[in-house]
Amino acid sequence: MATIKDIAKKVNVSISTVSRVLNRDETLSVSSQVREQILLTAKELKYIPPKMRHASQSEELIIGVADWHIVRKDRHNIDIAQLDNIVTMMSVQEQVRFVRMSRDEKREQLDGIIAFGNFTDEEIKTLRMQSNHIVFINSRQDSYEFDTIVMDYDNGINSMIDYLVDYKDYRSIGYLGGIYNADGVTIGTTRLTSLKEVLTKRDMYCDKYFYIGEMSSESGREMALKIIESGDIPEVLILGSDEIAEGALEVIKEHRLRIPKDVAVVIYKDIDTVKTKYPTYTRLDMLPRVVWTTSVNMLIEQIKEKREDSMKVFLSTKLQLGDSA
């Protein structure tokens, strides 16, 4: 059985650091990259916390993730197992395993479901056939039958612009973004519209700094190349998704532009199962980890504590400060 010492040795940090990360010590001064590496190593070594070593297999909760309304159809290979790291950081006695659900595939009975986006009446009926315990994220469900979490995207975007303009004193802001629209799934419009509105209120919106393409790395490269070749690069570039950031940052580095000295960068971080190549960069988490931890806690209250009254919780996107802006 793996120990904290094994994890510390592999990550090359102290045993104390590993212990404090696994026990959710937020006062620990350690980079997000090191935290992530510790959690991934613990999962790789199949580390089991002491409080869970005597738990029986029957205590494992299987939670379905219905995210087909916010994840592009061509992103079906996203690794849902990464969510196990979030549960490792939580103070829960139960073992939790996530499974990705499909619109067209019905699973056997699940202990609970986290459902993202808006669902038709028929889809909700299908979800209910698989579990009585459901938490809807950013859904327009009018019924008080279910727990819901509502994301305040505007607050997160306002916080980002406040930081860039009022604290960092940047005066020109650009955006490289994409729109995906297929099979009833639209991604990218909310962040684009909200950003335009916030900048317009500050009299800072400049159309020539906004480039919209596809939600892909290739499109990120193309848009970054266009804005660099224009010879008019804003002080800050906000990159509309992880994939766009991947392509755009390759071009920025190929042209030997220094981040953040020549151009500052902020990345819109998508769903937590997408692993970023730039963990130390400043980013706006569209679905921060608190969404997942809150969802799991709400489901456990329904399942284990038999809570029957529904709850509605409001959460904000979260600006994570890094070394790119």
C-alpha cells in the first residue's frame, strides 16, 4: 500500500508538504502545479487515505456526469477520472467514483448525477430513471424538485477586468475566442458577450482587438498570427479556451514575444477534466473546483442524510492569478 512517504519521494517534496496538500491545508504556500502533481501521483500510486482504508466496497458512491450540453461532441475523450483528485481533497468519508454519461447510452442505476446545462423534459426523465439524486449546474429548470447551482459568470469576468485595469493598469485588452455550435450545444457565446459588455461599460471595448474563429488549437494559431502581423498588439490578450490558448501561445513564443512583458495573457479555463499545458498562467476558471465539491456534498446530503428539501446555490467563476498577467 502506497504511503505519503512514497508520494513525497516521487514528487521530490517533503512528507509534510504532501500531508498538508492531501488534507486541504489552504494556508500552505505551494504552487498549483505542485498541488496537482501531488494529487496525480497519489492517484497513480493508488494511495488510500487512512480514514478510507477500512471502508467497504459497498460504501463507494458512483456519480454520473451528464455534460453533453457543455462539452463538444468531438471532445468525448476527456478524462473524467481526473475528477477523483477533487474528491481526494474533500473531507468526505465515502469513496466516490465518477463516470461520464452519454445522451444515447443508459447506464445502470447511479447513486447520483451532476448534470450541466439545460435538458429537455425527455432527457430529465431519462436521468431520473438512472438516479433519484440529481444536481443541475447552470440549468433553467424551474422546478424546485432538484438541487441546482447557478454560475455567476458576469461576476468572474468583472473581477478579471477589475484586476487587469484597476490593479495592473493595462489600457488595451484583446480577445481571441471561438464559437462552437452543433447538435444543440453552443459554447463560447456567454464569455464573448459578457466580456464585450464589461469592456463597453468602461469605454475600453475595441473591435479591432477581438478575433473570433473556431474552438480549436489551429484557430488559435491563425488568430494569434493575424493580430501579431497587424503590428497592433494590445497589452493583454484574453484567450477564449484551453485549445485556443494552446495554439495562440505557440505562435506568441515562435515570434519571441515575452509573457507578460510584451503581451500579458489570461486563459478561459474550461471544464476541470481538460488538463492545461500552462498551469502557472493567469486564468478564469469557468467551472472552478468549488462547483464539483459543492455538487458532491449536495449529493451526499441527499443520499446519506436523506435530505428532501431542494437547494439553490449561487457560485462565481474564479480568477486564478498566475505569472502571465
